Amino acid sequence: MKIVAANWKMNLTRSEGLALTDAIVKGMSSVKDVKVILAVPYPFLAEVGERIKDVRNLHLAAQNCHHEESGAFTGEVSAKMLRSFGAEYVILGHSERRVQFVEKCRTIRVKMEVAIANGLSPIFCFGESEEQRMKGNHWKAVKGQLSLGPNMLTEDEVRKVIVAYEPVWAIGSGLTATADQAEEMHKHVRSVLYSRFRELANEIPILYGGSVKPSNAAELFSQPDINGGLIGGASLVAEDFLAIVKA
Ligand code: PGA
């Protein structure tokens, strides 16, 4: 089953977020065989969770969590708290966190372990920068992030993980990787996961993220190694997001 995840990032007020949720819930009645995940800001979790809890194939996610289980970390939120508010997934290692909040591969790997130990499925994000692609270092960059991320987990842990290839130059820029560019990278990702997990690698969903829109979603999602998408900007408009889900 394909997976389409919405990443609202730091957008929307309470009333806007709930209206968007209601529109998505309504649209889900005509969606078949797609798992849809809504990654909402922390304050939305309880109310959005309440609205989607009985909707088939609609799931709740957070956009980050702390790498410690609990304690004196003012302003932070733990994986256990997220689970207790109904979240099933958590985005970890998004490039905005890696760059703006200087999150290192090791911290992201620990966050994945803590998330899994507390019943959450990580959506592990990775991808090369524009500079790395220009210099031809994108294969190595992606391999490095995967090697220090999911490939450090146990087989039991990695069964819970979704990975999301998000070339940094494509995020929010309007520039999308072509279906061919994305597919060839997804094949590479699969082979890096295969080097560690063998056949199990074929069961790990690999999403594409970076300026996915209703106009390019169908072509991207038709590629054999693209198992779905992680959608930022276009997930804030119900009509666009639902069009992507239906693609
Ligand atoms: P975008 O964001 O769809 O706006 O490019 C994707 C993401 O950052 O997850």
C-alpha cells in the first residue's frame, strides 16, 4: 500500500488546522488503499487525533521528539508523551532540523531508538544538499546518512521505520526531482538498506519528498521504488493534498 504523509511544519492556527483536518477526513471516504499520515504541530495532536481516530487509513504523527525519555528538558516533548496523545508516527531527521537546529546523525539515530521503544514508527528523513548534488557527492551523502541512521538499528527496530528521501534543494523550492532522478536515488537507497538488512530491505517503505504537487505526484508515485510521498506545502490545501493522495 502506498503511503502519503502530510508535513504541516509550523503552519496553521487551531481553527485552520481543524478545518483542514475535517476536509481531509471528508475526502478520505473516496480514497482506497492509501495509508495517509498527518504530521501536525504538537498543540494539534489531541484534537486532530480525536477527529481522525475512527477514519480508516488515516494516522497521526508528530514532527519531532526529544532523544531522552523524560526529565529536565524545558520546552521539549518526549516520544512517550506523543504516544499517549495518540501519535503513531514521528518525523525524525528532517533537513530543517538537521540544518536549523544542528541535529546530528547520532542524535537522530538515538531519537529513532527511543521513538520505537515507546511505540512510535519513525519517518526518517535524509537527502543531499544542492552543493553535494552539484559536486556529484549525492550518492555518498545519502549512503552516509542511511549508514548512520536506519542501518544502525536492529532488524526488529527497522521493521517499524519508514524512510523519506528529501533532496534539500527540492524542499519548498518548487524544484522537484524528476521521476527518473528520484527513482534512481530510491534504487540506491534500497541497495544501501539491502547491504545491511538483505530481503527485509524490500519491506521498508521509501517515500519521496520535495515539492510534490498534484501535477507531478502520479508520475513520481508510479516508479517501482517510490512507495509514496512526504508532502509539505501542498499538504496545507485540502484539495491539493487529496489530489496527491488520489494520485
Ligand atoms: P515541500 O516539503 O513539499 O514543501 O517541498 C516537503 C517536506 O519538507 O517534507
